Amino acid sequence: MRTDDEEFARPARPPDTMSWSAMREAAKDCEACHLYKRATQTVFGEGPKSATMMLVGEQPGDYEDVAGKPFVGPAGKIMDQALEEAGIDRSQVYVTNAVKHFKWEPRGK
């Protein structure tokens, strides 16, 4: 018997004719895997659609889950510093995550 943590994602592929805004809207209601159950919202990518550089992270963290934007937490600060040192304007880069929901896990202290 599988638990939620062992559940496999169902393939979710948008139709070839779906517009960018329609895909973004559809992602808000994504339930393709169990991660949506504990996430506060879908974290879609951001940046220019015509960007020549795209950075893809693994999954949103807790900061991203609350803000609804990718790379706003500690990893985002490191990424911003690296981009700055490389002379790359973040506003010209499309940033996203491979997974669109934060994988919330209870952790004791």
C-alpha cells in the first residue's frame, strides 16, 4: 500500500495550443501529484518569455511557497549574488522550478 509520500505523479502535459497565460492559470489548480495538498499555492516561473537564459531549481522552498515567486529565499539570495558577480541582470533571466509546489514536511526542533 502506498502512502502519499510514495505516490507517483500522473503525467501532466498542457495541450500544444495552450497560451502562456492559460498555462499559468491552469498551473494554479494543478493536482497532478500529492505535493499540492500541503502547499499554499503553485509557484510558477517568472521572467521574460524571450529570455536567453533560464535557471531551473529543484522545487520551491518555504519562502517561495508563501510569496508565490521562485528564488526569493536563501537559495535565491545566493543566485542573485552569483548573477550580479557574473554581470547578469536577473530581470533578463527566466527563473523557475522543476516542481511547482513546496514539499512541506513536519520537522521537530
